[in-house]
Amino acid sequence: MTASQQFCTFVLQDQFFGVPVQQVQEVIRYQEMTRVPLVSDVVSGLINLRGQIVTAIDLRRCLGMVDREPSHLPMNVVVRTGDGPVSLLVDDIGDVIEVSADSYESTPQNMPDRQKDLVEGVYKLEGRLLLVLSIGRTLAAEGDQENSLAQVAGKEV
């Protein structure tokens, strides 16, 4: 029997990404954000999630993609981290899918460096590829990003 894993999927600039479903707290529509001055450009702002302040990270900027059109509001994939929840801003939300381990391959060497650093691997699906995003590496991508995210959200490091 082949092991399988479930992923919460989403789209960024026509690329299909996923994060392990056990790391996802919830998926929500666009939320108004409060901008924070003097933080990395990947931090879009802070959202109020039922009384909890959550940092919103723009995955397009993390991955070196062009900004989305202003008329296309992002969706939020709220993930759990050691410092509390963080919202990942994505273009569109997909389904939760289950993939088998035998369709997994390591990250292709010909991917752009910025993406290669943040993608753990690839699952070959029928008609497309699922890029597995590393939450830890994504949040640490801009230097010591986890510490600055915690400071933005007013949490102790």
C-alpha cells in the first residue's frame, strides 16, 4: 500500500501550489488589512481574525512573481506556525486533494532560484503539477522573517 498525503491547494499566477492540510487552520475570503510601515514588502498588513491579529504575507512577492491586478482581491490561507497563525495571500483557493507518495519528485533544478528555495517538492498529477510550498522556509525567506513577523504581530520572539 502506497502512503498518501492531503494538501490544501491554491493558485498563484497560474501555478498550482499546496500545503499539508494539517498545517492549515482555515481558508477565508479577502479581509481588510491594516498596513504596517517599515516592514518587508512581502508583509501586506495585519488582519483581524475574530479578535486575533494575524500577519498577512503576499506569496506572490515571496516567490518573486508580479503583483496581482488591484481588481483581483486575494484569498487567505491561514496556516499554523510556532508563533501563531499567519495568513498567506493567494490568488484562488483550490480543493483539498490526496496524493500518493509514488507521484512525488524533488524540486526541479531548473526552477527560478527564489521558487526553488521555497518549494519542497512536486507531485505529478493528471494534467498538471502540484508544487509543495514549505511554510517554514517561506516565512524565513526574507532574512530572519519569522522574528520580524512575530514583532509585527506584537508577539514575543
